[in-house]
Amino acid sequence: RSTSFTKPPVVVTVTGAAGTIGYAALFRVAAGAMLGHDQPVILRLLELPAAIGAAEGIAMELDDCALPQLVDVQIYDDPRAAFDGVNHALLIGAKPRTKGMERADLLSANASIFAAQGAVLNDVAADDVRVTVVGNPANTNAAIAARNAPDIPPSRFSALTRLDHNRAIAQLSARAGVPVTAIDGVTIWGNHSATQYPDIFHARVGDRTGAQLAEDRTWLVDDFIPTVAQRGSAIIAARGASSAASAANGTIDHVQDWALGTPGDSWTSAAIVSPGVYGVPEGLVCSFPVRSNGTDWQIVEGLEINDFSRARIDASVAELQSEIAAVDALGDA
Ligand code: NAD
Ligand code: LMR
């Protein structure tokens, strides 16, 4: 399909495209919400064979939007074809957690998917490929994909903690009675799980600081931190299914900031391969405060970490280490 844009198209491959997050993400990606309204996009939808019919229906709906940015929609059940020349890989397809199931239970089911996809990306992706892992357990899945892709720089792999970051901002906005746009400097540290640590000690919340809000330790410890960290479970309990539209929204925010750059001095949160800073062992995919220059994530360095924060970051990092150890024990990823 021809477009009126001059930029060459970007290839975006979405795995699990016919799932609930995929369905919520694809139309916004195709409409320019992720990479810009002047950026033509080729969408590749990767699905399991059983869901190819559903993917074909979504492609028909995408056609029916007559979106100016959308150059083509291609459907695959073969990762090698779906990732051939891919610029942005959104790895959403995985087995979702259901009621009563812990994320660690998903490790073995998902490790082999992400090992295989990492190896294929290594062989066929574009030189500038950037990979965003959404499928849970997202951090460890990203670590597995990265280590199965030895020719792709580890800095090109990331996992989504932007949903947690956005959840933290929404909670702060409600608490302080300020618009979300008046909040900056929030960080999600660690794992995308209940051990994550939403840190407000460096935040600006309207005309107050996060440190001032944190003086109410009862609110911080008994309300804010657990509300953010357990929001995924609360949504599963309420909806009977894991978050989908908000996860798609977080994915789009994450890739937009990565590809187009974070504005000004502000920062966001993303799980990236640790270079060994802030006491996080090298190689773990851990959430950090990050900025992007439009090409690479850069960790915001030099933040003072108080004892309260240190203990919580360490606990989430310990969980990440135990997830990797469990995968290593499986021996096939
Ligand atoms: P879903 O079950 O609705 O959809 C998953 C889709 O993936 C299905 O259509 C399935 O056929 C497909 N799929 C499974 N294995 C695949 C493979 N190997 N290759 C290609 N496609 C495959 O699930 P969902 O609600 O869309 O959630 C997807 C994932 O995202 C889950 O792991 C969920 O836990 C996770 N999630 C992450 C976050 C986050 O913030 N990181 C938030 C919410 C959900
Ligand atoms: C979420 O944060 O909503 C999802 O990751 C759901 C989950 O499995 O916790």
C-alpha cells in the first residue's frame, strides 16, 4: 500500500498479536501513536497457528481503519519470517498469569519461547533492532532472549515496567491532588512483580517533593507501595484477566520514549540489562530510572539511595537472581 510520507517505513513485529494486549496495541501503533504520526509502519503479526484466523480478522479491521501511516500488515506463524528485518520487536505473546497463579510458575512455560525468539532475532533482525518484552515474567524473559542473541548488543533488549511507572504516577496524582503532568522523577526499581519498588524519594509532585510525601511512612508502606506493586493482581481479581489496555498503553509509551527520546531532563522507568550499577549485578534485566536520546536508554546515575530504598531494591534484585537461577536449573534456555 502506498503512503504520502517520505520517511522509509519501520518494521514492527508484534508477537501474540491476536491476544488481548496485542489487540489493544495494534491499532494505536498503526495510527502513529508509538513512532509518530509522520512515520509509516509495516506491521508483522506473529501468532500461534491456532490464532492465525483471529490475526487475519485483526488485519481486516486494520485495513478498515484506512490509516495513512499503515503500509502493510503481514501475518506469520513462523518467527523467522516475522522477525526478518524487524526494527522494533514487541514480544507480547506468552502464557498469561491467571487467578491464583504466581509469576514464577510461568518461568518454565515461557523460558523456551523467549530463548527461541532471541536466537531467531539474532539471525534475522535488522541491525538496529530494539526489543521490548511484555510477556511475563518480562524481566527474565528479556534476559533469556538477550543471552540467546549474542550478536545483538544487550542494550537493545528491554522489558516493560512502564505500566508500573504509570500506575505510580496515577496513585501520586490522586494522593497529592495534582495533574499527572506535574509529576516527575518517579522510579520503578527491580522486577515487574510484587517485589518491585516504586521510589518517590527523588520525585517532584506539583510543588512538593516525593520525599515530603514519603514522610507519611504509613501511607508509603501500607498504601502507596503495595497498591502499585500489587496492581496487576488487583486487576486480575477484578477483571478475571490480566491488564490489557493499560499494558498496551505502557508498551506504546515505552517504545515511543525509546525511539523518539525522553523530553528534557525528565526520566522514566524501563527494565534493561544491568551494566552493574546501583548494586544490581551485571546481566540482570532490572528496572532503573532511564532517559533515552532516541537511540539508547541511559541510566540516570548518581541518585542517592537511602536505607529504606536500598532494602527494597535489594529484595527485588534477589528475586530476579532467583528467577535466573530457576531458568538455569531448567537447562534449556
Ligand atoms: P493473551 O493470552 O490474551 O494473548 C497472548 C497471545 O500470545 C495469544 O494470542 C497466544 O496465541 C499468543 N502466543 C502465545 N505463545 C506465542 C508464541 N510463542 N508466539 C507467538 N504468539 C504466542 O495474553 P495477554 O493478556 O495479551 O498478555 C500477554 C502477556 O503479557 C502475558 O504474559 C501477560 O502476563 C503479560 N503482561 C505483561 C505486563 C507488563 O506490564 N509487563 C502487563 C500485563 C500483561
Ligand atoms: C500486570 O502488571 O498487570 C500484569 O503483569 C499482570 C500480572 O501477571 O501481574
